[in-house]
Amino acid sequence: MTAAIRVEGLGKRYRLNRNAERAGYRTLRESLVDTISAPFRRKKESSTEDFWALDDVSFEVQPGEVVGIIGRNGAGKSTLLKILSRITKPTKGRVEINGRVGSLLEVGTGFHPELTGRENIYLNGSILGMGRKEIERKFDEIVAFAEVEKFLDTPVKRYSSGMYVRLAFAVAAHLEPEILIVDEVLAVGDAGFQKKCVGKMSDLATIGRTILFVSHQMGAVQSLCTHAIMLNNGSVRSAGAKETVIKNYLAEEHTEFVPEEWNTVNVGRSRDRAWFTGFSYKSSEPLAGNHLYPDGPAEFTLEIAAREVIRPLYISLSLLDRFDTPLVKADSVRLPDRFQLREGKNRFRLTIESLHLNPGSYRLSLWLANDIDVLDSVTGAAELTVSGFSRTPELRQPGIMGTVTNRFNLKYD
Amino acid sequence: MSVAMHPKPNPETALITADETLAADPIPSIHRTVIEPTRSWEWVNWGELWRYRELLLFLAWRDVKVRYKQTLLGAAWAVLQPAMMMVVFVVFFGRLAGMSTNGIPQPLFFLTGVLPWFFFSSALANAANSVVGSERLITKIYFPRLAVPFATVLAAAVDFLVAGGLLLAVIVGYAIAGYPIAPGWQILLVPIAVALIGLTAAGLGTLLSALNVAYRDFRYVIPFFIQLGMFATPAIYMHPKGDEGPFVAALLILNPMNSLVETFRVSLLGGQVPWTGLGIAALAAVLLFLAGCFYFRKVEDRFADIV
């Protein structure tokens, strides 16, 4: 049988520019100066550093398999998807794909905010590789799936983020390629819609389509995939049946807490009068996959169980660095409002308007008190990742930029 | 069952005939893609670009639609800009400087110069910025990248057609008023001149769009050079007196845009077709187009990594 995807010795090298803060483009002057001064340089001292995002990756995917690609941030998952989707070329190796490929690295690629829902369906569809006739045929289905009938002729900039994502996914879901490459798009939308998306993907799988699916959510990989590939530092660490690979992954990697997923707060503390039972967090930025990002919003949903009415109530949330130094603290004592707990389950939503943290891993601490007693306190309830997402691409910075984001100026005096 | 390897694997999508494919496979597929590192010499895959022609049209349609939606005056801008330019030219070049229009009424003369130049300059400027401006698209999905600069040229052509309505109205107005306009066979040269302007803009724009990705300073110098180009294309705003001397005459004949604007005008309003200049312009358009596409192809694989 011919493999749907055969990857042989795939490698991708990026050149990191050591002294320039922008790694990619340069000015013409730099290039000219380099070229002219090249013969006069004693040795070819390079100011670049090689970084292999993928190194000698080989695997095969048979038709009809649903393969989850898992691994930590920076393991090479995105690079692999970009090569398989032909967005970027590999530095070495070879990939052979047999079948029509549809790739979905982002929901709503090419959506234009000024255009209406109807217009964006056509635009997005054609960008994803559908013909005009094909889009026309599936138009009603797409609209029904996205549940946006009433807003078809409204510019999508007026859509709620939920509607936007639903419409975008609906177009992509009707692409019906033989091989579908998906990047974590399930991490968007509300729970009901997520279910619908998973349903659509398993439909595709049952009719024998091949799916390659990158995810952080082991639950989704577990329920959707038949096989899994685990990447680590650019190479395949483990591949095969999903159970084994997921087990290996969980054994090796500490648990990552993913935006929008509900996390239970570990037990083992005294459950006296009130305690944290769970939380979720997100940035409400679908383009960032809801991951937290520098200077972006952070929204936490906290669930607290109480055995009695507690009033007044103080809730505090902080983010710590790896040495447990508190960096950011949001304490309700600073707010003018007074809060209370009812008996049973209580939910609070805590929003940090802009999180001044640079990309990295931070630990979450939660604290609960009334006037007299500390009722519950969890240090390191979870490890959260602040992603490198940026609304202004120019602000993307390589390397270590310190912990706290800040605006600064430089002038020659 | 194993597939016979191509002796020379094609890095782009290769279509295999149906009987060659994998009859025993559960998915009958005629698509096979081989992804390999970039080779140093590769020519544009025109077949693939043709398969993506609908995307090209959609991108152009999006550009036009968004532009007309976002601006208060919408499509009127496409008409207003050349119209205002014409008025300024009539007042300053015509009245004040007293430039020769070869007996053609000044509004007609300037409009037939401004219109093709507007087409060229907006196509060129938009194409040059197109790839950098499509960063989101280019880093998230594959399609033949050439569609991006080409689509902006198409969008500029739509503006040109809209503005052409104004020109037609002015011509009809003059004809009714008794000015003798009797287009001869030369009218057949109009589409040729327009197509050559589009081709030149596409070639140069494609080249600049690729350079712009690697060297961001191009973004700042392009508007300046376009402005310079207008002054270096006197066909837009004057009829040469014939006393310019051999050096300037050679310069003019070597400027493809000068000959193309001139051709556009005389094929509508009558006059001597500048055959030599037109020939040079046609050659330049084709060469520029091929060179632009060639350079673009050479660097496009790196776009997603550096844009």
C-alpha cells in the first residue's frame, strides 16, 4: 500500500542572526556593505547561528490514519506542518504526499474584516483551494454549520469572536481534502462548537480520510487519533499507536495547562470551609489560539467550593517565575467591590487587562481569605505559558528580553 | 505495492494519469506532491498558477471591493484622482507653462496621458508592497505566491476601466461639440498598449515585491521613483516640440512608458504611432516580466521564513 504521507530524513535549518534583533530581512545597505567588505575580512566569521528546527525526521502515514502530532512548544510541530503544507521548504530530506492536501494552520486565513460573511466564504474558500463552483455547492451547508445565517451580509469585523471562528472553521471543514493537516484549531470556540468540530473531523476520519493533527490536548488526540507522533527538539521521539505515544509523552513532559481547558486544582489540602476546585484561563484572542501573550488580556475563570456563606471574601491570583518570585498579582482587596461566597460552587471571572510578561513559563498561585483567615492557598497550581504571539509582527523579538515587557526609547544625545 | 519513482522528481505537484495511480488504494487519488529542498534553478510553474486562476481573481476582487468599501467616495476615487490631476495639468502645464498639446484639446490630451500613467503607477506601487502586505496569508497557507503581485495589477486594471468611463464621456462630449474624433484602425492598438502597460507593471512590481521582502528599504524609495518616473515620461503632460536633440530623443524612445502613453493617446485621438518606441516597449515589457518572475521564483521559497 502506498503511504499517504512519506517523510524521509526531513530537516529544516533556520539561521538566527546573532546581533540583529530582526532575524529575517535586512536593509540593502547591510547587504551591500557585507558584499563589498567580504574580500577584506580575514576569516569568514559568521554572525549567524544555525538552528535545526527539524532534524532527520522520518515517518509514514497510511491512508485513513488519523495521526496526532504532539510535543512541547518548540519541538518542531509547527515547522513540520509548515513544510507538509508547502508554506516553507525543507533544508534537506524529502516528503511525498499522495492525495489532495488541505491544510488548516489557522482559522480564517485571508478573512478580511471589511468584507461580509458571504464574501469571506468565497474568498477564504478559494484561498483554501476550493473552486467557485465547489463553494457555491457547499455554501448553504457552510452557513448552516457556522450558524450565521442572519449575519451573512454583515462585515465580519462586526462579528463576535465566536461567530468569526465558527464561520472560519465552517469553510475549512467543508474543504474535504483527502489529506487534512490541522493545527490546534480545535482550541477555539465554545465547548458546543468544539464538539461539532471534533465531530466533523471524526466524520472525515470514518470515510477514510487521512488526518494529521497537531495538538496540546491529549484528550483530543486520545479520542480522535489512531496514531501519534511525538516530537522532541526537532526529532521523532516516539511514534506508533496513540496509547503508547501519549503515555510516553505524559511520562516525559510535565503537564502543560492549555488555554480554555478546564483544570482541576490538585487536592491534598484541607477542605475546611472554602477551597479552589478548578480554573481555566485564556486570552480571548483567537489568533493567538487563546494563549496568553505579552501585553495581551488574561482572563481566568476560578471555581471555588464553599461549605458556608463567606463574607467578605478576598481572592488573589499571582503569577510567579520559576524561582517562585511573584511577578504579577491581582488581589481583590484592591478593588472597590466586596465579594462573597455562597454555599456550594461559586465561579469568578478575573480579568487582567494587559499582562506585562514576556514569553515564557509562569506558575500560577491562588489565594483565598476572609477578614480573619486564609481559607485556601495554592502555590504553583499550574504552569502557564505566555506565548510569543504579537499583534504587531515587528515587535517579535528573539532571545531573552527579560521578564517584564516595557516600552522604551533610544536617542542619540 | 510501490510506486515507481519519477526519474527526476518534480518538486511541485505532479499530475499522474489515472491508470498510473494506485488502483489498489482506498483513496483513488491523482494528486501527488513531492516536497524537497529548493534547487538553485527552477522556473515558474505556469500550469499550477493557471490552476489557481480563480484565487488570483478572488484576490483582485477582494482588493477592489475593500478599497471601494473603505473609502467614503468608493469607486468615485478611481475617477476623481485622474480628473483632478487633469485639471491641475490643464491649469499649470497648459495655461501657465503653455506646453504643446499638438492641437489636441488640453483636457483630452492630459486625460489620455494621466489615465495610463495612473494605471501603471498604482499597479506598480501596490504590487511592490503586495507580498509584504500579505504576510498573514503567506505564512499560513500555500498557493503560488505570484498570484499576490499579479492580483494587485488586475485590481489596478479594474480602477483603470472605471476611470476609462470618464475618458469615454469626455471624448463623446468633444465629439458632440464638433471636435473631429474619428478613430481609425489604430483603436485596435488601445488594448495592446494597455496590456503592455499591465505587463510592464506586473514585471517590475513582481521584482520589487520580492526585493521588498528581503530589503525593506524598497518600501520607502518606490513612491519616490514613481514620482520621478512621471516626470521622466513627458508623453503624459506635453507634446515634444521636436527640438530636444538626439540624446533626449534617445532617452524618450528607451522609456517604454513614454511610448506606451503616446501609443494609447494616438490610437484613441489619431496621430503618428511611435512604432520604434512601441517595439522597444513591447520587448522591455516581456523582458521585465520574465526577469521579475524569475527573481521572484528564485526567492519565493524563503518568503514564509523572512517576511
